[in-house]
Amino acid sequence: MNMKIVAAILALIIIGAGGAVGVWYLLAPKPNPYDFAIVFATGGLGDKSFNDAAFKGANDIKAESGLQFTYSTPSVIAQYEPMLRAFASHTEWLDPYKIIIAIGFDQAAALQAVAEDYPEQNFAIVDMYIDPVAYPKVASLLFNEHEGSALVGALAALYTTTNKLGFVGGLSIDLIHKFGAGYYWGANLTKPSLNIHTDVPGPAVVKGYVGDWSNIPAGKALADIMYQTNGTDIIYAAAGRSGLGVIQSAYENNATLGPIWAIGVDSPQMYLGCADPENPAPPTVVLTSMLKRVDVAVHDIVKSACVTLDFAGGVYIFNLANNGVGWENNPALKVIPPAYIAQLNMIATGIINGTFTVPTNFAWLA
């Protein structure tokens, strides 16, 4: 007997007064119309960066394979576990999701709690290592952000005229320090006169943290100080939605302080530095973007769980060698001199073959 059919419609027969028979139908869960589910980070969709990159990956695999997905958009960390648990329990549906994806390092504790209660459910988390022995059904999707950041830092050093390079992070945490370390290391590689060291930052370094992933005004205020007061002419933002404030600041200050630049993160953001981002045309105040291919990571892990059916928990690393990170070069908006591109290609090759080792932190980034 097909138990799903039995579970779909249950008949309750009641014998009433006078022998009348009534049949009451109890509605039960239906087959799950969705293949996978996502719980996004608190920065929300529309950040033009981290969450939007994950959303792109989900839509890419949907377009490619016809898969369907659903998602939740928490506004605070406390919502992570209830949202993950709701997907894992799938009380509304007969069938479990083939994979549930948590976007962001700060979902680790929530995901582990839910994974312990649903040991057969496939999970993935972006930006956090989860012990594959303790949680064999969890895939940890990790990135070598410092490698991609080294390339945009190298380009920043080639363009700076003030020798003051800014860095705006969302939070002062190890993950964001990776972005800053690669950025300043790459800058010093192409311009050693910046004198950026591992022990002391030197005068070229101007850094700050918003303290929030989704506070655009605070990101702008921090960038305004760097551009207007600190003499910074290029700022790299690794701050989620807050980083949009840095781009806004660069655009507004460029007329009086220019040429000044912002460097985007995660997704291609050069278009955001144009007068009309909906119809981007040069000039742009976004010199480049560090590309963190969260879209590729989400696409690939969903494909393994839902299409090729070879999903395996464990650690997945996305780096320069497998195009998991990189830099945005959009000549339609900004032409980078071939000599500069050649330098960045040389650095990328050196990182991939081990000639260069990019640091993941400097003590003074905290």
C-alpha cells in the first residue's frame, strides 16, 4: 500500500444517532513542491552583495534544471534556528527538502542544533566550518577571500594618488580581517613604498568597522570621514549592505575630492558607481569588486543534492584556483590598462602556484 496516498487523505467515519454515517476528511501534508530551501543572512535580499549572490546561485540552478526553492529572510540572529527548524521539520509537506542552506557564519550554532535533531537532512552553510565527523550531512562552503582581496588591493595601489587606502568592514571579526589582510598585502606588493607591514600598519592604512551588516547611513558616514578628513582616495568595503554607503559616499564626494574610488565586494558592483545603476554607463566610481562566488557555491551544492545526487557533507574550498574568488574587470564601465591587468594576472598565478602566500590576518586589523 502506498503510505503517501494513505497519509494524504484520511477518512474519519463517525456513526451518529440513528445509525447515520458521516465521513470527515482530514487534510494531511501534501508532497513538497520545493527541492531546496535557504535561510539568508540578516542583511537581507537587495544587499547587492552577499545575500544577492546566494540568491543568484539559487535562481541559476532553477533556470538550468527546473528546480524549485523557497527561502526565509531573518532580520535578527534569533530567527535563524526557528527558520531552519521549520524547513527541517517540513510539517507542511510530506517530503523533506533535498538540502537546506544557511547563508552566513553566524548561523553555525543554529544549524548544528537543528542538524542534531534531523541527522538525515542534508544541510550546507556558507562561510563557516562545521565538523564533518560530528555533522556528516553538513557541507561547509568556505572561501579564500584573502586571495581575491589581494588582487583588488594590488589594483588599488596602482591607482592611489594619496597613498591612503581605506578599508571598511561590517564587523571586526576574523572573517572580515581576511578581506583586509589580503587587500593591504596586495597593495604593498605592487607598491612597496606604502610600507605596510605585518607588525605595524603604516600611514597608508585607514580602517574602520560599521558594526552592522545592513546600516547604509553608518557605512556612508564612516567613508565620508575617510575621504574628507583622512585623505583616503580608495576604500574597499567588506560590509554587506552597509558597503553600499561607501559607494554612495564615493559618488557624492568624487566631484569635490576626485578622483576617488570605492571597491565593491562579493558581487560585481561597478555598475553601482554609475549615475544611473539601472542603466549603467561610464564613468563609475567603483574601481573594481572582489568577487566571492557565493552564487557558484550555492549552485554547485544544490546541483549535487538535487540533480547529480552525489551530495556529500564536508568542507568545500572556493579559491583563485577554481575561480571561487577573483576581481571584476568591466571595460564597458572602466578600462584598466593592460599593464595593470598583467600585474594582477602575475600575482594570481603566483598565489595559485604557491609563489605567494597571502596572509589571512594582521593583528592591527582588529
